[in-house]
Amino acid sequence: MTTIAPTGVQHVIAADGYEAVVTEVGAGLRRLTFDGRALIVDHPEDQQPPGSAGVLLLPWPNRVDGGRYTFDGQERQLALTEPKYMNAAHGFTRTLPWRLVSGDESSVTLGLRLFPQIGYPHILDFTVTYALGASGLRVELTAANKGTTDAPYGFGAHPYLTLGEPLESAVLELPAGRWLQVDERKIPVGGSDVEGTEYDFRAARPIGELALDTPFTDLTREDDGLVHVRLTTADGSRGVELWAGEGVGWLQLFTGDGLTGPYRRAGLAVEPMSCPPNAFGTGEDVIRLAPGDQVTHRWGIAAIG
């Protein structure tokens, strides 16, 4: 009897020393290496992603408080997929199978049509391309509204960057000027400047014992127009960086303290997002997709050293 892995078909791509594995389920980035060195925390194909590792977060990232929101005067109730905190978390697509659209040795494109769900009566088409080259991994995600009504939308992704050593000694550079405080249910309750706080990583410094499950914004872009987050060894000789393009105004950083076994603080989740946690509840930075509209977000990961 032929068995099927919980993560589905494994799409393997490689180029210029990089190799990646993208899964059918969730269109997740399960593995990414450079010259055999792990750049993200990976997991076996027969295991569901721990801590949502590597998956896409669509059509909203992070959490919706109590799963409740109002859009165009209509109150909606999403399924509470995070029962511990009584929230709707990370959208719908992370557990759905994505179809293969095209692929070659160095890239793969997957697609998904999302039909109406509980609390989300819209039809969206998603297309994502993972491509490897000399500059690392480039990911391009497009969402298109195929329905007849305007749809609220947000984008996110959930890779865990790793150096293959304890997170405490890792040096983090994060170009964010503001962070959000969250309550015991991980819902934002206020924001503050990072100046003078333990959340200021604008100048690279060790993470140490700091526990993060924290949203950041006021991101500074470099001359290439991109936001760059870098995680390096203490001597700076090697590391990994995540970059994010236009429309990504938020980053959620998570040190994985709540994970168990080998995944606890094994890496740093750097989650590019188009909107903050509970955006559907507050309306902040929610994208309105009219029928026929589409929007594209780009991000990527590269080795340092």
C-alpha cells in the first residue's frame, strides 16, 4: 500500500549551492540549505510543521481576536483554530493542498483556489513561486479576488531562521522602530518605540535569553528598497538573512519558547506580514481586494558567509 506523508508531495529545487523543499500541504518551505548548511529549522515530511514552521499565512497572518471581525457592516465569526487562546490563527491555507502549476530544477510554482470558509465568504486564487539562484531564495505570492464581493486580505509567512547553534548566542539585526505589546492571548494592547527597550535591535546585538513573540513595525528599508533582518554568529562569519519587499510593513519575531523538544528556541521565526496581529478586528493595514483585483508580495532568504 502506498502511503502519503502528512505534508504531501515534496517539491525539491536546487541552484548555486542552495537546496529547498516545498510541500504540497500549505505550500510550506520545509527545508532550505546552502552548501549543506541549514538556513531554516526543518522537520520530517511525515510530521506536521511544528509551530507553523515554513507555512504561508493566508488570507490573514497571526491572530483574529476571538475570531470576530466586521467588514462592510457585516459581522463575521471565524472558526477558533487556536483554542488555547480562543483566537482564529494564521488563515486557512496552511492545511490545504496546493496544486503544482509549473516547475524546473531551480523553481516551483504552486496554486490554490480558496472557496468560502466559515466567517470568510470570499473566493481567492493564490499563486506562489519559490525560486533559487545565486542570491538565495526568492518567494513571490499573488492573491486575486475571483468572487463578486470585496474581500479583506492580509499576507504572512512563517520561516524559522537558524544558525544551527543555540539561539542565545545569535546576533540579531532588526531595522524596526516600534513594537507592539500583546496580552496573555497574544492580542496587541498598545505600541511603543523600541528606543531604550530590550526590543531595540536596530544595531546588531545578541538575543541572549530574551523571549519574543512580538510584532514590530516602522521598518527601515535599505538602498535596494528592501527590509533586511539578519541573524549571525557572534563573530559575524556566517549567518542568514530574510528580506521583504514592498507592502510588507510588519514583522513578527518568535523565539519558539513555547515549542517542545528539539524545536524549542532552535531558531528565530521572522514572519513577514502585510498587517499586524488582529488586523481583521481593527482594520489596520488590511488590504481590500475588489472583484478582479490582485496583489503581490515578495520576500526571500539568503546565506551570509
